[in-house]
Amino acid sequence: MDITLDKKSSTEASIKVTLKESDYQPNVEEKVKEYAKKANIKGFRPGKVPTGLIKKMYGKSIIVEEVNSILSKSLQEYIKENNIQLIGEPLPDMEKASQIDWENQKDFEFDYNIGLVDEFDYDLSNKQKVKSYKIELDKKALDETLENVKKQFGESTNPEVSEEGDAFYGELKQVEGELSKEGVIQWDDLDKKEHKKFTGVKPGDIVELDIQKAFKDHATIAHLLDVGHEKAKELTGKFTFIINKINRIEPAELNQDLFDKVFGKDSIKSEEEFVEKVKNTVEENYNRETDHLLDRDIKDHFVKNTKIEIPVEFLKTWLLQSNEGKVTAEDIEKEIDEYVKQLKWDLIKNKIAEKSEIKVENEEVVDKAKNMILQQLGGQGMAEQMKDHLDSFADNYLKGENGQNYMKVFGEVRDEKILNHIKDEITITEKKVTLDEFQKIVSN
């Protein structure tokens, strides 16, 4: 057997594997004997089938099977022994492979194209600067949050005459058509120009609507009429809405009853404490979003500032062939930039993990799984109640999906450790922003 590497560039190469008859024939002979022992052929006693007959009946398929087995094993060993860093998997030359004469050939040649990871360096030092954000709730956002809390814990009523902010239960019906559906129209779903139509109305009133002008978006139309998004975009003409009931939330008072409902009995004693607690809680929740943005910006920073050559055309071909008809060339063309970006980040973080000797212990994976389960069940407050069952729940989850759950959590823990290590090494400058400012930053 002979294996040769022909490097065409720093990122692309081909591998040629030459097999002689002596490389595979001993395995073929052994397999023929196994077939002869097990074959059940009319006219022959079990184990007494002549090997010549076995070769005639199954010889070609046995040769194909053994050649492919040796080929796969030898290729993997060669790549490992020579420390060849692949992108994707070797792609066989299908045209050349299709010309093989399995009936008469004794020696075989197989060619593979491969994509390579080019050598690259990264700079993990305080010279690398990334900006983080800390959200501080301004008065406007705080007032809106407090109003939402009061509504959330308010009392639901059904008034006889509507006012601004009410919701309406009734039947939305097509004037010239058969579409009809009962549902709830929320005040905020309506276009502002339609608010006047819904102010001062009573149960039994009928409001006429132009379906494309009445609502802020097509998603609302699709939901109200239970139709697809495309159908919602195509609908035109007049609809009527027959009001059956008006729903109104009377906001809760800022008093001890509300404080207890939101944060637990007697944990808050005054309006000032309540407002401050709401502010801190909301800022903490939003700052989880700033943490996610910081992680994203760190990835983008290192991808942008680390020079890595990627064999893009090879990558496109490999993605097309490896997905076996699940995606088209057009699909890949649309997504290739994002795929290359993710590939570069994977290469960078793996190199950082290797050089910095970042390891993940089984205990860390189990702890992560436990925290995930607690969050799904209501947070750390459930820890004491769950203490006798949490180990079992985590163990069952991690064993699920044939071990895929374990590998998923393992990957999340590893990514967190790599990002935390990066944050310790680079310079992160913090900027305080309002909620509106942060939302604009995220949308850019």
C-alpha cells in the first residue's frame, strides 16, 4: 500500500491511496472461508460449501467490502500519524472511483481532496479591547416597568364602555368572504389610527376594519384568523369585528399586598424599597442580555482580528456532499459567510483551550445540568425542596438522547470556561447605557 500527500496550497491538498492485491487479498480469503462455513446453499451440507462457489457468488462484494474497509482505516491512520488538520472530511474523486472495474482489476488507486487548517496565531492579551455595557434603568423605563407590574397583578374587569388600553373579545369576520374567527384584539396590536374606532364602544357594537390597515403587523392578522403568514399578507378588503366583551385590567395599588405578591410576604416594607427592588431586578435581568452581547462581541472581535485562511470552495463542496440533498448549492451560498465565521471561531477557541490547558471535569457537567433543571423548575429557591431528587434528575437527563445531552452540556461548560479565560486576559471597558440605548446597539 502506498499513500501520498500532494499539497496544492496551505489550505488544499489531495491524497492518493494505492492498494495492491497483496494488501487486501488475505482478508478476502479469510472472509470467503467465513462465508463458506455459514452459507446455507441447497445441495451442500452446512460448512461444506466450496470456496470456489462462494467466490463466484459473493467474490465481488467481498472485495469491495474489504478494500473499502482497509481504505478507510488506512486513510484515518495516515491523517492521524501525520497530524493533518482537516476541515470537514476527505472528498473522494467520484468520477475516478466510478471507472473502477471491480471484476477484473487487481490493483486500485483512490484520490481524495482535502481542506486543511492553515497555521495561525492569535493575540490573547490586554492589547485586545472589547466594550461591555451596563444597563441603568432611566425614569421612563422604570415607570413603564412599574405600570406593567401593576397590570400583571391587577384585577380583571369587563366594563360596559371601552377606554384606551382595553382588550376586546369578539368575532372577526370577512365582509365578502367566508373567513371568520373568534379571538381577542389587544389595544397595542391595533394601528394608532384605529384606536378611535375602539374608544367608547360597548358589547354588541360592530366595528368595520380594513384588514391591512387595522393592525401593526401581519403576524397579528395571521394569529387572529388562524391563517399562515403568507395568507395574512395577501388578505385585502373589509372585515367586521363584533364586540362580545370588553376586557380591562385595573392596575394594582402600590401597597403591601402588591409587595407581598411580587417579592414574598414581608420582604419589602415600603414603596421606596419596592421601586428600588424592581429597578435592581430588572437591571439584573437585562444585564444577562449584556453578558450575551459581550460574548458575541468577543467572538466577533477575535474572528475579525485573527487571520485564518479557509478553503471556502472546498467547504462549499463538502457541505453540499455531506448533507446528501438536504441543502442546495443556493442554500449554502446564502449561509457560507456565517458558516465560515463560526468555523473560524471554533478553530480559535479550540486552539486557546489547547494552549491554556482548559479542561472540563465530569462534576462541572453535572453541576451545570442541576442548575439548568432548577432554573426550569423555578430557580434556586427550589434547591432545598429538590435536594433528594436532583442528582437522579440530572443523571437521567445527561444519559438521555444516547449521551447527546451530556455532550451538549459538556460543550456549553467548555465554551463558558474558554470565554471566561479570554475575559481574564483581554481589556474589557464598561459603558453605562439606558435600555433604549442598549436596544439600539443590539439591533445594529
